[in-house]
Amino acid sequence: MRTPENARDNRREAALGVVYGVAAYSAWGIVPVFWKQLRHVGAVEILAHRTVWSLLAFAALTLATGQLRALVAALRDRRVVGAMAATGALVSGTPAPWAAWISARTHAPCPLERHSRYRPEEATLARVVRALGGAR
């Protein structure tokens, strides 16, 4: 049954979706400028910064959402830690493809060439699909 409250919530969700979409496409448009500014920085250094800042963001979100106890409990369970390690290995692969991707983004001679180079996300998706038993 459609109530005024449900309709209001749906409109609010739709408006929020539009805001997220505009933000995502705006960020995507700004990213090439960002990579160009990092031309003088090595790919391994960028990757190291990405790792450290991601860990700090995760810690901040864990604290902000009050999930510290749940995280500590998960880290005490060996099966959960093993599953997280396996998932992390599948998602991240090895640092080498990411370093190559970052290097291509910061040193590609033209914008069109950037989009035709190897992307680690594609290899990651293929690994995850294979690990989950798909794509037979």
C-alpha cells in the first residue's frame, strides 16, 4: 500500500540518488586533472599513500559508526580473519598491476590512451567471478 510517508521516502531516496550520481560523475571528470598533478610522484608512493589513507578512512568510519566492538570481535575469530584475508587477496591482487595502472594514468601521453590501458579492476572482477564459481 502506498502511503504519503512511503512516497515521501521514495522521493527523498530518488533525490539522494541524483545527488550521488552527479557527485560521482563530477569526481570522474575531475580525476584526470588530479592524475596530471601527480605526474612527478612515483606509482609506488601513490599506492602507499592510497593504502595508508584508506586504512585511516576505515578506522574513522568504524569509530564514527560505533562498530569498533564488532571489528575487534571479528578480528578475534580466525575464520573471519581468514575470509577477510582471502577476500582482500582476491580484490587487491598484487601491488604490481595497481602500480602499472597508476603509472599509466600519470604518464600517458594522451587522454584517450589512458582509457585503453590495462585496468586492475577488470582482472579483479575476473578473479572474484572465478573464485565464486561463475563464468564457466
